[in-house]
Amino acid sequence: MTQAKMPSMKRNLKPIHFDPDLRSMTALENAMHQFDDAAQVLNLTPNQVALVKKPRRVVQVKIPVRMDDGSIEVFDGYRVQHNTARGPAKGGVRFHPMVDLDEMQALAFWMTVKSAVVNIPMGGAKGGVVCDPGKLSYGELERLSRRYILEMIDVFGPDRDIPAPDVGTNAQVMTWFMDTYSLYKGDYLPAMVTGKPIDIGGSHGRVEATAKGMLFCLRETAKVLEFELAGAKVAIQGFGNAGSNAARLLHEEGCKVVAIADVNGTYYNEKGLDIPHILEYVKVNRSLRDIETKIECERQDDPKEILYLPVDILIPAALEGQIRHRNADRIQAKVIAECANGPTSYRANKILDQNGVFIIPDILCNAGGVTVSYFEWVQNRLGYYWTDTRIQKELHRYMVDAFHTCFQTAQKYNVPMRTAAYVAAIDKVVVANEMRGL
């Protein structure tokens, strides 16, 4: 990518000045501010705002689990169903020490707009358990997973609410969810959950779906901004499922992945990292720890240092809240493709917009995951399973259509891509609410 080919994305906006001592917003506050911007563009009435802004159902449970030493530990569990006007609720279940109700409400809201922006007939939900899965034995993790579903057996269902993997959960956890639910209902019900192994009703393309959807969005971004994706310098924060697959796909695309990061630090080589070697290393070692001893790179302890490198494309693929108003001015990337949920705060987004950074917002950029989850649900309901070729073709169609809908909306209203994505999505949710007579 060259600056000569990259058109300016700066808008005629007033300069943004923030007090650096302002309290950082929570994830939910950020989500609600993003909603308010779109509601203003759409001129929503107070009644329309009331129907979309608040979650429809919030469930909190105590989950008793017998540990390996015979003791009973009680975990806090949550499930938030934000909106079901367009279809059953859809969203992941997160096992993480920092899970809280505020975060669950924000993520459930983002799932509602994410499903709408790619135009799949589902609503939004999110669930979680306050725990550290890395400190649980295999048996303890299984008992916790099964008990979570049992405590919420009337919440979930193929036509009610369909969970999926998220931070700290995986295909095995989804298998325990499905098995527990099926045993309780007395039927084989694979459509109650997505992200399962292929052998028991999972879908081809699910593992790399988030990263593949991001790649499709980046290809369209390169077209509309008129730059070459091949040769572009890329930095990827986070090297879990989304980040590692993004690194592989972009390397295959001809991009120069110059930096990656996980909790162990930032790893950088301006000439480009040996991505195939790194992927093999992580497959064995499960993290990037000590990778600097195996490949040619520089290492810094702080994973956030990757955000400030001189690259063309920055891909936040870690947890939310990484780019905030205190560090947004240090971002040098020309394009940000948000593989994570909520990586950029509301105030930081305003600064980046003012600085001319083109952002592919999370509700669009990482929607490949929920889109292929929808495909899995459809296949389960039909009892007919698609080839990987068909999955990729359908995913490409959904993501390209969604990208251009958002880009055209941004041009129509002269707003940034994030606001445009919210406008396109929330309009669908409002129409569904009103058509159902609410």
C-alpha cells in the first residue's frame, strides 16, 4: 500500500478535544453512544429508541460445581437476550474471569446489530461465566459447562436462543451444551448450538469464518480506497482463533505481516514475520511465548505496543477496549479492521475519524463468525450439509453485500463506516419491531 494511492478519508468535522483525565467509558456506555449516533441519523422516535436500546431479557444464575477435590464452588453465570424481533437470539458464551453483566449487555447489543448488518434472520444475545478455564481440570470444565446449560434449560433452544463459542470456550464445550440439552429434552437437537465439531453437526468453514469475513471486507476496502492489498504491511493484536487465521490468510494474500501480539508481548520484524513457522510453533506451544528465540524478530513486553507501529493495516483481534481516547492519536495505521468485539472506544473512534483512519467496524468486520454459525443452524434444521466450497461462496456473498450496504450508507449520510453500519442494522431491527406490532 502506498500513501499516493490512498485517498484522504478526512471529513469536514470539527476538531475533537477530549480531557485526558475523563473516566473511560464501559463497554455498555460505548455501545449506547454508538446507538445514539445512528438513532440521530435515522431520526428515531423515543418509542423506537425504547424498543431497540434495552435488552429484552437478562438471566443471572448461580452455578454450583463439584471440584476434583470434592469441594463445591459456586460460579456466577449470565445470559442476556437483547432483541429477538428478527429471529431467535444468537450469541456466544464466554468463560473468563472478567465477565460481568455490563459486558454481557454490550456484547448482546452488538450481536443484534451484527446479525442485522449481514442480514441474517436472528437477534442478539451473549452469555458468560465468571471463571478462569485455564485453572479448571477437564472434568471441572465439563461439569461447569453442563451445569450452565441445565440452570438455563428454558432459556436456550433452536427457536429461542442459540449459543456459540467465545473467549474461553470451544467446540468441546459446545458439544457438552448440545448433549446436555438433548438429554434433558429427550431428542437429538444439534440446532440448539453452533460451533460444534463437524462429526456431530458442525459446519465446514466455521473455524476460520471470522478471519475469512475480515479478509473479504479488506478486499472490498482495497477496491473502494484504490490500493493494493498485496504488499501491505499488517499488524495483528491477538493470536487466538481470529488473529492466527487472519495472519495465515493475509500472508497467503500477499500481505506483509510485520507484527503480531498476544499476552506475552509484541513481536515485530519490519521485513515481515515467518507466519507459517509461527503457526506451527503456536500449534505446539499454544502461545507466542519465547517465539523470539525461534524466528527473527524484536520483542516488547507490552502487547499494546503493536497498536502504534507504522503499518498500513491494523487488526485488533484481542479483547475489547484496546484503542481508547488516551492512545488513539498514536495510531499510525491507515486502515483498522476490527476482528475483536468493541476494540475501539467511542471517544477514540471520534479521534481516528478526525485523523482520516478508515475503520471497518467490528459489527461488520467480524460478522463472518455469526454468518457461518447461521449456516450451521440452517444445515442442522434441514438435515442437509453443505460443502466447504458452498460455505465460502455464501459467506463471500453475505460479507460483500453487507460491506457495500454500509459503504453506500456512509456516503449517503456522510458519516463514518461505524455509524453507517449501525444505521443499516438498526433500521432493520426497528422495521421488524414495528411490523410485529410493537
